[in-house]
Amino acid sequence: MEAKTFMEIYEGYAKRPPLPTPRKEFMARIADLTKRSEFTVRMWCTGRQQPDALAQSVISKELGIPAETLFPKM
């Protein structure tokens, strides 16, 4: 193992891409499954929009929870 300065070690960490959060991973997975953007999924997660029936069905199947439970009528 080559010897590095403290600053070189720090710079190595700074160059790594940030790790996704669990929320980000969840949104990315749902976006991929429904063929929608992560922005759209974020709107669903915050209750600003609701997915169409097909997307609700896909999400329901993936999560194993009825669509009526996941997306109650507003």
C-alpha cells in the first residue's frame, strides 16, 4: 500500500460520487418500474399527484400492497 498524505486521502474521498439515500433508491426503483421520471415519482410520494391506474397496478404488485391502500382517493 502506497503512503499518502492526510490531504491526499481526504481528496480521494471527495472525488467519490455520493451514495444514494434509501429514499432516492426507492424513487429510482419505482421510476424504472413505471417508466416515469423520478420527479413524477416524487410528486406521487408527496401526494401532489397520483399515478394512473397502470402505474398504480405496477407499484401495488411490486410492493405487495393493494393500490387502494397505497393511493386512497383524495
